[in-house]
Amino acid sequence: MSATDQTRHAVTTYFEAWRARDFARLRTVLAPDVSFVGALGRAKGADDCLAGLRGMAESVMTDLVLHARVVDGADAITWFDLVSGDTTLPTANWSHVEDGLITRIRVTFDPRPLVERTGR
């Protein structure tokens, strides 16, 4: 399997599992030392990363609407809407994959609508 194919598989699994709230499956594509940096927080390691994704899924996310994904070798950019009730947050996610596992995740979106709605 090429690096691009490995990346596409890992990132597709990540989003499908997160959307389905299947955290056991999601963990299968995270490297033990994965790092996450996003608009609302940071995480280091698979357990910390999963805790953050679970928290978003259980307290914020009502759906994910995927629009586009570009995969080039070990890197993927996914453009999606993070839906939280009646709030939609256009979001970009960059993931880096090594040996079939996601090692780095960077996420950016404008958190103001979410912060204003939840008071966080």
C-alpha cells in the first residue's frame, strides 16, 4: 500500500469512527505519541487525544459533514463542517500519517459561534 493509500485509509477511518462515536476503532489509527493542536485545546498521546475527541463528540458535536479531502503522501487536509446543534463551524483538519498511523493533527476553525452559544 502506498503512503497516499495508507494516509487516505487512516484519515477516512478517523473521521468515520469519530462521527460514529466508535472510539475503539478510532484508536486503531492513532499513533501512541500522536499530538493534537486545535482551536479549543491540545493533546499529547493517544489517550489524551481520544479523551478530547470523545469530549467533543459527547458535549459539542451533533454531526460532521465532510466536504473535501486532499491526500498527498503522508499528509491529508480534510474540510468539513463541525455541527453543534444549530451552529455550523467550517473546519480544516491537517493530519500526518507514518506507517499507517496518524502522528500529528492540527485543526483550525473560528470558535466564536460555539463560545458565544455555550459560554465556554
